[in-house]
Amino acid sequence: MRQDVRAFMEKHQLLHRNATVLLGVSGGPDSMALLHFYYSIQTEWNIHIIAISVDHQLRGEESKQDLIYVERMCKQWEIPFEKASVDVQSYKKKYKVSTQVAARNLRYPIFKQKMEQFNADFLVLGHHADDQVETMLMEWMRSAGSNSVLGIPIKRPFGAGHIVRPFLCITKDAILQYCKKNAIFPRIDPSNEDTAYTRNYLRKRVIPLIKERNPNIHQTIQRLSETLQMDESFLQKEAKKLVEEAVVFNENYAHANFPIESFKKYDRSLQRRAFHLILNYLYSEVPAHLSYVHEDIFFTLLETKESNVELDFPRRLKIEKVYEQIVFYFSKTSQTFASTPYVKELRVPGDVVLPNGEKLSTRFTNRREEKGNNTYICSAAAIQLPLIVRTRKAGDRLRLRGLNGSKKLKDLFIDRKIPRKERDRQMLVTDAADEILWVVGLQKADPNAKVENSPYIEVVVTESK
């Protein structure tokens, strides 16, 4: 066993000389064998090892005795020992999660805190090859996504260092033989025998049948896990490039959008991962009940021929197809001022800060030339003051430059492919007679009358500081 573990550690660079190593120890065979193994190599590698036990308070006095046992063995082997207790049952009830999830969510922050406290290079955990087989089978049973059936990673970043699992190359039997050979008498958790738990059921009932056909299934599964993880790592990097190139986020990552055609140029496998990356950016924590069903309806949205379609995702996330764009936003952030009409007088000269943060500024001027879509100029004598800035209302029409007669504002929005929700937030500048002069930043209109030798009014839209 020792030779196999050493070769595995060297292959995957799971230890280096002079390292500080934190070992997660429960008192069971796996973690006690792990603790003894590192104890046996500490002088050779000149490493500083620290054991930590977390009492999950799930088995009352037995859990306390597990911790006492580990503490006693650490004292015997002169290994520094850290301990902590967490209330798994209370967490489980509060957040409505499984016992295993609750225990993990409480245990890992303690590990991270201890990693920082001791400036540790590695957190070493005792998962072994049979754990890997069980995990892969459980993932296949529960997930429909290839990136969710990768198994237990050998090494991954954690805090300022890495989590490593050097026993993934050996079986439970090898660990038990190691304990026997080295006179280690670990604590046994009786809950590991309860086949009501899926993992235990697989261990007791399913995996033995598989091993009858393939005694080396643990090697096959470990190799598969490593291959899948390498492939997934590459695909995730490519999906991140896709997101960086095609998707636009706002500053606080509460809104995202992308052109459909640009997104669809990429392979579907990258599209799927990009979709999940976008959700990871938008959600502070992705809801557990998001599943492949949500993924399927997203791709249905991507392919639909309809111009305006909206999906409701958990926690008020909306995904909307708006003509040739896909937009992600949270409903509470999209209702800033669309729910009520906006009307305000626009003095000349003067400034008005709009609800979306933009600013309209007005002044009298002698020049007639307009600069781009963010400036509007008209003859002061051709309109009725004061100017008004408002949102749209039913029946709005405007006189387009170069067009005899008028056009419905609604038709203009449709022609320009303005999303329905954006239409209610679009600002209009009108005169006192309610003649639309400017659909701000979008379309300029002509007032009814033309007056020569009159001062001009300039209206400019800018971002408010």
C-alpha cells in the first residue's frame, strides 16, 4: 500500500518538502490510516502535520468518544491536534438539506479557517478508491449532465492551498490491512451499515456484484474520473472564453445578455457550459433544484422563432428572448420605473436626472448642427415651451424627419426591435402641446412649424455622474 500511495502522490504532486499539512481525521479506518501514513513520512519529507477532528454531534456520546480517541492517538504520536463541534441537526432543519450536505457545509468552513490559521499548504482527506466507485455510481443515478459525473477530485484548490486525496489509488481492504499491520484500532461508525443511505446500499449490495465481474473496477473508475475531469477542465476553459466573447454583464452581475446568433456559432457542449457559467455569475448561490429541465427549456427558448418570449427561473430570475437577443435579469431590478408613468418639466436652460441615471441637459444655442444620436436641436419659435420629458402613453405619434405625415410610436418600436419592457422605460421629449420632438437616443422628429432667424434649443443626453 505504501508504495502505491507514494507513486500516486508523486504522479499528481500531492506533497512537497517542508509543507504544512492539515489532516482531516474522524477516527475511522480511512482517516487513522491516513494519519499514521503521514506520521511515518514526516521526518523524511520534513513536513509539519496537524490533525483536525470535527464532531458533528450526530451520535451523541459515541461522537465524543471518536474525538477523544483521535486526540489520544495524536498525543501518543506527538501530532498537534485541533478539534471543533458543529450542530448538524439544527443546520439541517433550518436550511432543509440532507444530513450529508449539512455536515459538509459546516465542516469545510472550519477546515478553511484552520488552513488559514496555520498557513497550511494541504488539507489531506482519506477518501479511497471504493469511495470513488460509490460516488461515481451515485452521480450517474442522480445527474443527467456529463459535468456532474466526474467523481472525487484528486487535488483541487482550497483556501490558500489545496485539498488532496492520496488514498484514491487504494481500496478499503488495503486500508484495513494497513491498520491491522500497524496495530491501529480505529473507531467504527455503525451508521455505515445502514442501507437506507444510498451510498451504503451501493457499497453493500451493488458494488460487490460489480466486483465479481471486474475485481479491478476501482482502477477503471479512477482512471475514468481522471479522464473526465481533464476533459471537463478543458471544456470549461473554452466555455469561459465563449462567455467572455459573447456575453455582456452589468457591473454588479445582476443582468446579462448576448446575441443569439453569436452564441449559436459555438458547439452545443460549450453552449451548455456557458449557460451554467452565466447562472453561476448571476446567482450568489445556484439553487439546488435547478436541473436539466431548466437547461432544456433554455435551449428551446434559444431555438424558438417567436420574437418575445419569457421564462421564469427560481429566485425571480427571468430569461427573455427579445428579437435576436437573450436577456437574463432579476425581476425586481427590471421594475425600477416601468410600473408608473414618468412626467417632468424640462427647463431651458436646465438639467433633469432620469430614473435610469442618465441626464438631459438643455440650453439655447445659435448652431443648428446636431452631433450624433445623443443630441437634439430645434428652433425655439417652432415649439411651445416648456419642454416635457415623459414615458410613452397610448396613441403616441411622431412626425419623422423626411416623412410626410406621422407614425405611431408603437410601430417605430417594432421596426427598431425595441423590447416590450424597454418601451415603457423609453424617454420622450415633447413640447407643451405634447408634440413629440425626440425619442431620446433613438429617433428625432420635426415640429409642425419652421421659423427662420430664431434661436435654437439644444437637448443633450449624457450619463449622470
